[in-house]
Amino acid sequence: MQIVEFSPTTLRFAKAVPTAVPEGGFVWIYLEREELSTALPAVQAAAIQLGGSPILDLHCQDLANPTHPSHYDFTSVYDRIVFRRLATQAEVDADLGPATPDAGQQGHSLAAFARVRSRAVAFVVFDRLLISVHPSGCFAARAFIERYLGDAAQGEGIPFTPRSRPPGSPSDLVLRMLNGMVDSYLDLRRQLGAELDAWQVELLRPRSRIAN
């Protein structure tokens, strides 16, 4: 479990959940789904202390569910968002095995379509607290943590440069992560478009013996 305290100009990585939110800032608690059952009491305590409300049991089940579809729900205190991001190549290979070099050639299989997989990422968004639950090794959280690690001294915090302006709120950080996840789908769209073009050419080719 990672705990990051954001203030308007700095951040620091904490070893424990702080007793109060930084002035003008917020706290981000990030953990992998496999950690959730063990860390749930600490997460609920942070939700009560920093967010003002425990997470509903139903929403805790949503956070723990790796097959949950993309969905939005809310209470009077927080929002719960589940977004299924595109699985990375390594994750797809772990599910299906490495792709064969000739897969999808000559229009005989829709290789890119067959290997599309997704992973659920869940967010609980309070006014000044963000709790996010990710698949193991999730690139979405890791990319942001690595970016901030490059700009901050562990445990102390340093001023940000304009290039690395910190998010101003939990919802701002969620939006940045969701934008990155959506971008991966836009990249995939180009690959699928090219494969569909090849498929269509094969279907319309005179004397085509396509049987798939």
C-alpha cells in the first residue's frame, strides 16, 4: 500500500496514514487488489478519519471484484468509480500465452481482436482523499508514482516545477489516470482499424477461399 500526501506545491510519500489532510491538499492511498482484504481495516479507518465516512460494504465488494464492469456509483460523501482499462501486453501474454509471429497474417484471423483484454481499476473519491485499487503491477498507478518519485524527495517533499504540476484534488488525479487509460484504447483503435481493413480486402478479393 502506498500513501501519498499532496499539498499545493509539494508531495511526500508517507509510511502510515496521516492523522490529517495537508492544508490545501489531499491524500492518495493506492493499493493492489491482492492487498485489499488485509489492508481493508486500515483503509476504512482512513476513510472515516480523512474522508468523513466509511466505504459501504457493497462498494468494498466492488473494489475487490476483478471482473467488475465499468460503473459509477455515489453516496452523499464519496463517489465510487470502476473503469476497465486495457490490459498490457504482458498481462495478455500471462492470460493467453505469447502471440505467435504469424497470427493475423493474410486475413485468416482477427488476432488483435482475439487478444483484447481489460482489467478493473476502482476509485473511491472523497473531497480530500482518494483510495484506488489496482490489478497487480498496474501501469496506471505505477506511471504516476514513478513520475512523482522523480520530482519529490522520499518522505520530505520538494517544490514542483511547472512541468510536473501536482493534481489539485482527488478528482483531478482520477481524471488524469482515466485519461491515460482511455488513450490506450485510442491506440488500440488504430491497430484494430488496420486489421479490419485487411479482413475486408480478403473478404472482397475475387476467388477468396476464406472460410473463417
